[in-house]
Amino acid sequence: MLENVRIVLVNTSDCRNIGSAARAMKTMGLKNLVLVDPIELPNGQAQALAAGATDVLANAKVVATMEEAITDCGLVVGTSARSRTLPWPMLEPRSCGQKFVEEGQKYPVALVFGRESSGLTNEELQLCHYHVAIPANPEYSSLNLAMAVQTLSYEIRMNFLEAEQAQFEKKESDVVAEEESEYPLVEETERFYEHFESAMKKTGFVQPKHPGMIMTKVRRLFNRARPDGKELKMLRGILASIDRTAEARNK
């Protein structure tokens, strides 16, 4: 799913910010970077700040317009401060990550970041399905580009890991349920009761001439417990062990 997540940087002015953003992406398992009309293309400075994420830089796609960057995407979310002049469906970072994981399984999804100084234009924001705002300290809400990329990429990754864990637990639950549902046939259960009675006679627990209600109570006990196929085989193994011990003792 992470293969479908696209980070789009629009009209970035400082290539060092692109390098830092690439590093932020890779630490969260993202690698699809698109640069829209960057003022400065990545150079040695960007590579230095990318550290071990130079592959993300090397594979970055450069396009002229935001429309080109998102044309094949099924979901586009633009980063923006909350605006009263341009009301738009807003997402919190956590719900943004969740939506990316849900929809990213079906088609490419794009997270768009604007210019360092002025963000995205109104026209660019209107190309987005949602806007996302990072609820930073209102007294000092200054986040640089790489910080914003890191924060939102982290939310995507956390939701991705939660979804993977939930899927794993579901598979485990399905396997357990399938195993538990494999109950023995009536004829197998009857053979178990016959074996149980035979073993109890060998130990002297059941007297052949006066069996009483023991087997009726045993049947009631195991019908209530309803052992599955594996459990019944285990019980038959225990009875076989009792058989061997009783036969050795009676020799």
C-alpha cells in the first residue's frame, strides 16, 4: 500500500528542503516523490541532507504543474492552515493517515505540500479532495517543510502498521476458528466412548458387572465440552497410554 503513496512538493525554493523531505519520507517507508516546478533542482546540498535517502531523490519525478503530479490519483490531500475564506473538507493528521491507508490499497494517493513561504494557492487547494492541518502550537506554529512531511508521513505509517496488525490478527483468528470448527463425526465420538469404557475396565475403575451410570455421566461431560478433532485424538492418545500401562501391570 505504501507504494501508492505519493508526496508532492510544489514550487519548492530551497533544494535542501527537498533533501530533508526525502529523508523524512524514507524513514516512514515512503519513496514516491514528485517535484512540481521546483525553483532549485536537487544538487549536492540536497543529497547531503537526504543522508541515506538519496535513492528517493534520484527517483523523484519533476513535472511542470500540480495537475500533472496528481492526474492518476484517486485521493488528493493538500496541506493547509484552516481557512475561513476558503472552507473545504478538513482532515486531522490521524484521520488523514487512516484515509490514505484505506484508499491507497485501490489507487495512487497524493499528499501535497506547498511553497515554504506561502503554501498552496487557492487554485491548487481546490484541486484537492481534502485539506489537512497540523494542530501545532498556535503561539508558535512554524513548521518547516521537512517537519510537515515527517509528521504526516508518520501518521500514514502508523495507520499502515495498525491495519497490517489487524489483518494479521484476523487471519490468526480465522485459522483458530477453522481449527476449532473441525468437530469429529458421530462415529469417531462413539469409538472414543468405546475406547474410554474399555480403558476404564482395564484399570478397574469401571466394573463390567456393575458399570452403573459412569459412562452416561462421561458422555454428558464430553458432550458439554464438545472436543474438536485434535482434542479427541489427544484424548485417544491418553487412553492408549492407559491401555499400555494397565496391560503391563496385568501381565
